[in-house]
Amino acid sequence: MPDMPPSRPFRVIVVDDDEDIRGLIVGQLAQEHYEVLAAGSLSELHGIMAARPADLIVLDLNLPDGDGLSLCRELRAQGSGVQIIMVTARGSAIDRVLGLELGADDYLTKPFEPRELLVRVRNLLRRSRSEDRARQKAARIARFGSWRLDLFQRRLIASDDRLIMLSSAEFRLLSRFIEEPNVVLSREALVPERRATAAFDRSIDLQVSRLRQKLADSPGGDGLILTVRGEGYVLASTVTYE
């Protein structure tokens, strides 16, 4: 069975201070229909990641304002699960071992065949998607913003441990948002069982409004579900599972 395509393109950041190499890698990855961003330094990378979390980083070790190894150690210490492929002109075994010990998922030495990078990126992203789905299936609690959602008892838990009861429709709606955070979902995607009429069903907007009111009862909750005019709604939050 072929892999199901993700609901949004995978986001890949290419970090290399060599403009020609950076442009070459960006061009290759863009042909694979990934969302590709580029950075020439660690400071640029931090700025990008603050606004747009990545699925994978192609990371050069030697950068003008720091070392890729230190960045890898920092990300893993923060609990980041972003996939990392280290790319460097260094070829010694100790460099490869050190990079992997610090949390890199794969390692390429320059020069490399473009197709080899594409295969490794594809394999890591496929593995990441499978691991995410496995975590979601095994998890009991989903955390987003200041809220927790008990996936077993279908209860919303505020930051002060207050329990907010959800109707069956509200739970299904919130579960769809949590499955695909930071992705714009149309009415058809939010309520697939009513896909044939969802585009014209304004009761879905009312359900979203009621869910928003409940989420607004906790700090920062009023900005969690945003309207994207003409397209649908988006849960503007990262989601973690436990």
C-alpha cells in the first residue's frame, strides 16, 4: 500500500553558509514538493524555527556563528524531535560518531550524490511520520496551549486542573484539530462524515464558536483556533502527547 501523503508538505530547513551549496540542496528538495526554507547561519535558523517549526534540518557543521554540533546538543536538550541530517566536509569517523551521539539522525560527508541526500531525507521523514502516529495512538493526554485533552475520558483539563466537559461533537471537532495542528482545515476536513454538505453547513461554524468559548476560559485560549477566511480554521499551537 503506498504511503498516504501528509496533510501539509513536510517543512525542511537547509542550513549552510555556502550560498551555492545551499541553493543546490534547496532546489533539489523543492522538486520533491517539500516546503524548503534556507539559513546561512545559526541565528537565521533560530529565527526561522521560532516562527515555523521544522520537520527536518539539513545541517552543516561549520557555520559562521557557531557549530552545528552545539546546535544539535541544544535542540535535543530542549526535547526537540526534529529530524537532523548533518552535512560536513569533515570525514573522520570520530566526527560522525560525535554527531550521532549528540542526537543527529543521519550524517553525510561532502561531496555527496544529490540522490543520496533525497533518499535519506525521504526515509527520515517517513519514519518520523510513523513514530508520530504511533505516539498518538498510544497516548492518553494531548497537550496544546495551556490545555490538556484526556483522549480516553474525553475531558478537557485546564491549567488549574478544572475539568471542562465536552459534547461528543465538540470532542470530535477538537480531536481533528489536534491531529493536524497548524494546518488549515476546511469544514469538509473537520467533519468528514458530513462531507457532502459540510461546505454549506453553518452549524459547523457554531460548533467551532462554542469550542472557542470553552478554550478561552484558560490563559491564551482565545487565540488557539483561528479563522482563515475562505479556507477554514486552524489550531495555532504545537501538540505533544503523553
